[in-house]
Amino acid sequence: MGTTIGLQDIIQCIMNGFCMGGTYILVGLGLTLILSIMSILQFAHGEIYMLGAFTVYFLCVMHGVNLYLAVFISMLSTAVIGLIMERVLLRPLKGLFLSYVCATTGLSLMLQTGVVLAFSKSTKQLPSLWSGAFNVFGIMLSRERFVAIVIALILTLALYLFLKQTKYGLAMTASAQNREGALMQGINPNIMSAMVVAIGSGLAAVGGALGGSIFNLDPYMGGLAFMKGITLIVIGGLGSLPGAVVGGLILGISESLFSLFFGSQMGVVIPLLLVIAFLIFKQKGLFGHD
Amino acid sequence: MTRGQLVKNLIALAVLVLVFLLPVMVRNDYWIHVFIIIALMMLSTASMRAIFRTGEISLGTSGFMLLGAYSSALLTKDLGLSFWISMPLGGLFTAAVAAAIGYPFFRVKGIYFAICTLLTGFVLLYLAGYMNNLTGGWQGLVFDFSPNPITIPGIGTLTFDTDVHYYYLAVIIVAIGLFVLYRMERSRIGLVWGSIKEADNLAQSVGINIMAQKIFVFILACFFTGIAGGVYAFYVHAISPSTTPGNIFSFFTSVYAILYMVVGGESSFFGPIIGTALFMLIPELSRGLQMYRPLLYGALLILIIFFMPQGLIGLREYFPQWYRKLVKRGEGPGTEATR
Amino acid sequence: MLLEIKDLWVRYKGADVLKGISCGVEEGTIVTFLGSNGAGKSTALRAICGLKAPESGEIWFNGERIDGMLPHHIIKLGIGHVLEGRALFPYMTVLENLKVGAFLQKDREQIERNLQEMFANFPILKERQQQQARTLSGGEQQMLTIARALMGSPKLLLLDEPSLGLSPMMIRQIGKIVKQIHERGVSVLLVEQNARLALGVAQQCYVFETGSIALCGVTKEMLDNDQVRKAYLGL
């Protein structure tokens, strides 16, 4: 070994953790919203994330669209795809959880194959969000990771404001907390489902774009993203949105820190052990309710 | 016995004969391999269905197979135990782990239980990958020991030097497992499970300890899943953890187990068996389609869910009609068509 | 007749819970469904607002046939439902709960007026408006559910066992509130096990017994009849 870990490393590492946490949160928020409001596990959510990344690839790398514009378009277009998916695939399946597992898994297979056929299996790369690094008091901080954090933060805040301040946002929160109670206020459950899938898909798309830019993208990246989303839900608490945010940050930062101190292998293992601990002792997570 | 029973028994007999003569009819090593894997998955899927009968969904199949595989492999590799001992022990180890996590897990509501089991499978996979000293890490274990030869009185000796022998091993063990699960389901205990699923308040009020029952089923199911994993390990002689869909220990296996159960029909014991057989054969039969395979597979899943939500087993409702049509045709013209 | 039920049959998993009941609520009155547990009263409410589809029979509201309609459409027609067990949004504040109650209301000023009115009638809610609903006491939660339903300016309010788990003082309070609601022109259908509360406010009374209506009539007449009082009302 021999290399000492300096302040720069630690700070970079924490920033990295926030960045990774941010992308996990973008995936996890959608997943937990859909779970709370529709009581289903959207197994194709990881593929939606992947689709978001590939849409940006298509627009930006293949057709020269500005990266940020491409990300924005991808968010909207993927949200629309989510709407279509909800209307065509999910809504007709009324209720049985297993049917949803089957249908969404089937969809995920189809999406994966579709992307492989359209783009080939190879790993690709998106251009950087902002190349180079800031020099903050002598510490070099990656600009693109900073941007990723900002984007994730803005979107999370936007979601929060939507849920707390708008009529439909409150209706969504209400639907998640008591479905019958929400029905009795005249809230249309189909509109709620449509909105939540659209929002969740849009957020996941941005997460995918960020991941694709900072790292890389391939048609099979969805599976891991999905698992991170689930992990975050377990840590942060089932049914809780602040829990999802906290869970994502904990996951991201702990992975990063443990990687730094104990090597990249431990960086993945220790959070997993954390998850096991949660699974055994506190299945409701940190903030879980329902 | 009644006509219906006679027919059922004949079908069962025919299936048994078919299964035992399969290696003779299909002299292709590759297909034998496929059948072995299908058989093992049938046991895992049937186990998962047993859990489902109590109203819970387990997505941890892959993890429990992994536990069974690694524990029995390591017991033989490091402690020199014979397969015939280490395989059941592997199952017991898996059952023990299931017992440990069962109690805390069942405290949460159904869908969250499913998530917890899904994550468990994932976690176990990664643990196997990182515990280098014990499990050989991501490279996995490679071993060249086989089960000790066993003599079945009157039939012959299995020396396990060809795939066919493993086929019979798998089939016999799977048959035993399925038989046990089937008998349990048909017995009073099976009724209890069903009652828990349907109306657990009611079940509780007549004195059934729901938690105990659910954990019991969970342990039993995981035992068989572990056994399946153990047999798998000794058959392929090389096990490694990987997250790709091709690897049996990836979480995809757990999801596929559910899919096989749903498309086969979760209302019947034989649903998952048929579902597993069919849906594992489809990728094999469609090899020619290469890259389009998952697309076809996914589309098929969606179609079945939409048009046959009760699963393929629903087709058997049509059997009496077809039977009657056949019989009537033989009786000559002027016969009324039956519906 | 504001609400009319004709020969309604409701079945739950093979067992008939409501067996061809017929009843109604005149506009501007308080009607009560009385009966012991499992008699089918709550089921009737659930059938009215679409949470449970009936086997057969008709439900008419304000001249429109509503059986078979989706719940959120029925609510839109002007029905408010205070569910059994309250069904509050536990992690939302009192204020947020009330706002959700006004979901169907388009006019922002009307919402504000309703809100102020609720605060005037239920001062304790105004005091606790920033608190999460789950932190309220049983009585306060009941008031919140009622206020939430009233935010939607319903023509007919369905109240499902509001007295459950409340102290006698709170129960009297509920009685007063129901009367106030009635005075403001809202018709009320009150489902209750507590006969004293129900008969203290209702003009019309239906007594349910294992899925059928055993007795119905004007409250005063029923109270005057000794036999009825003792046998059915336990008073």
C-alpha cells in the first residue's frame, strides 16, 4: 500500500458519493413512488433508466444535439413512454401483483433487445457534462460530478415542491398514504397512476443520462440500476420519499468511502452488509411507514 | 376407480415412462443437459409456489440455490464428505438460513417481503463473489469430484461419468422433492396454507399460527431449493457468481421462477412444472432466432398474461371438449356437436 | 328523494351481506342506519360510493343512477364519505388533509372560504393545522375526517360509525356537529352502532339485521313505541 489518504481524496470521495447517490436517488424516487401509489414493482424501471441514457446517446452523439438539451428531451420523451406503458401495459392488468411482475419483466426483455438491435451491445460513452475540475482551496473537484449533483438536487427539489404545493402533488401524496381515503376525495386513481409512472420514468431517464455521461452506457445497465433502487428503498424505508433520498445518499457515500479506505471490493460489500442488517433488523428502514 | 381417475393415472404413468426413457430417445448430450437444468428448476419453481400458496412471494430462489450449491460443494471439497451427505447438508444449511431470515422478513407486508427476498438473493451473490478465501471469489469454484457411485438394486449402478447418469440423479431427486411437496399440498397442511392465503384473519381465529406455518413452508421450500442447487453444483462441476442473465445464481433466475409459475398457472401444482418446462425449452428451440430471442420471450410473456391470465394450465379446461369431439366423431353422422 | 336504494344485493366472497334492501334519504334530512356489527350497514355505504359493486339492485342519487359507477365519479356528483376508521392521510398535516378534501373544487376562493369555515367550526383543527394527522387524538381525527369531507361541499354526507373509540363527551360533540352540518343544508346518512347518538340527531331510521332492514320509520314514532325501543334499539 503505502499511499496515504489525504484530505483531497476524502473530499473528492464524499463528492463522488453524493454524485452516485444522486443518480441512485433519481432511479429510486420513481420506483418508490410507483410502489407506494400502485403497489407494484416496476421491473422494467431499470430499462427505462437505460432508455433515457440511450435516447441522449441517439440525440447527442448520433445527431449532434446539445447534451443538456438532449437530456431534457430524453426526460420528456421517456416520461411519455412511461405514460404509454402505464396505459397499455399496466392499467389493463388490474391488481394482481404477479401479473405486473410478468408483464414488466417481459417489457424489460423487449426493451433490452430493442436497444441491442438498434445500437449493438457494445459499451458507449456520452460526452462529459462539464469537463475539467474546479480548484477549491487547492482541492480538485470534478466539474461533471458537481453538475450531476446539482441536477439531481434540482429535480429532487422540484418533485418535493410538486408534491407539497400543487393540487395534484398533494393528491399523489394522499394516494400513497391511504388509497381509499384518496378515492373518497374524488381523486382519479388512473390519473394518479399515469402521473406517477410518467414522473418516475422521467426522473430515471435523467439518472440514466447522468450515469451514461459520467461512466458509460450499455443495453444491460438497467439491471444494476434497478437493484440499487431497491436497495435504497430498503435502507431508507418503504413508502417514504425522504427515506429514499436519505437511503440513496447513504448508499452512495458509504460505497464511495469504503472503496477509498478498503478498496473497491469492500466498497460494494460493506453497503451490502448494511443492507442485510436492515433486512434482518429493521425491514421498515429508517423512515418507513405504510 | 372412476374414469377420471383412470385417465389421470394413465397420464401420470405415461409421463413417468416418458421421463425415464428420455435419455434413450434423445441421445444428444446437449439436450440431456437442458433437461437436467429444467428438472432442477422445476423443483425450485415448485418450492416457490409452495411459499406462494401461503400468500407470500419469494424472489430469493437464486440466492437459496447458491447457498445449497456452495455449501454442499465446499463440504465435499474442504471436508471430504461424500456427495450423498453433503448434498442434504447443503439443503439443511439453506433451510437454516431461511429459518434465520424468515422470522424478521415475514413481519412485513407481502410486497415488501418480496423485495427483501429479492435483495437477499442479490446480497448472497455478491457475498459469494467477495469471500475469496472461502468461495473462490468471482472466479468461483471448480472441482472435479463427482458423487460416489450408487447402486440401485435391480436396476444398475450410476457411476456419474456420463451426463445421462446425472440426468437420472436429477430426475429422481426432483421427483422425490416434488412428491413431498405434492403430498403436503394435498394434505391438511396444504389446506391450512390455502386458508392463510385466502383469509388470514379467519385462519388465525380458528387457532392457526400463521407465522409458524409460513416459516415452516419457507424453510421447507428453501430446503428443496438448496438441494436443487447442490445437485446443480455437482453436475456442472464449476459454480461462480455472476449477474448476467445466463448464470443460474443471478437474480434473473428468481424472477424467471415466478414467471414460470405464472405462465404455467399458479392455481395448480402442475402449473409451475409445465411453465418451467415450456419456457425453458423456448429459448432452446428458438436458437435460430439469435438476437431476437429475448424479444420473442418478452412478447410471449406479455401475451400470455393478457390473454391467459390463469396460465397455460387453463388449457386443460378445454380437454373435455376435445375429448368429446373426438369420441363423437367416431360415432358417425347425425351426432350432436357438444359444447 | 336525494338518495334512493332499490332492492340492493351485495355479496362478499360467496356470502350475501346485503339482501335486497330498499331505503332512501330525503333531501335536507338526517337518516340513520342502525344495527349491530356485521349487519351490513357499512357495506351499504361502500356500495353507495362505489367501493363495492353490488350483485344487483339500483342506487339513485339526485336523479342519476350511480350503481356501477367508479368511486371518484360518484364523489364528484356531490357525495362525501367519512370512512370507517377515518382513513386520514397520516403523514400529511391537518391543513394538507383539508386541502386534499377540496380536490374537486376548482374555485380557489371557495376553497379558502370552506377552509375558514372549517376552522371556525372546528377551532382545534386550526390550532393544530401544521401537525401531522397521525399525532391527533381520536376525537380530533374524527373531526378532521368530517371537516375534510365537508371541504368538498357535498350535498350528501355519509358518516360511517363516527363514534367508534370516542369518549362520551366526544360523542356528544359529534352529535352537535352532525346537527350543525344538517342546519347548513347538507343531507346526512349516519351509520352507527350507538343508538343513542344516532336517534338523537336523525329524523328517519332504518334498523339493519343480518343484511336486511328489520324496521324503518320516523325516529319519534319509533322511540314512542316501547316494544320497538326495547327490542331493536336497546333503550
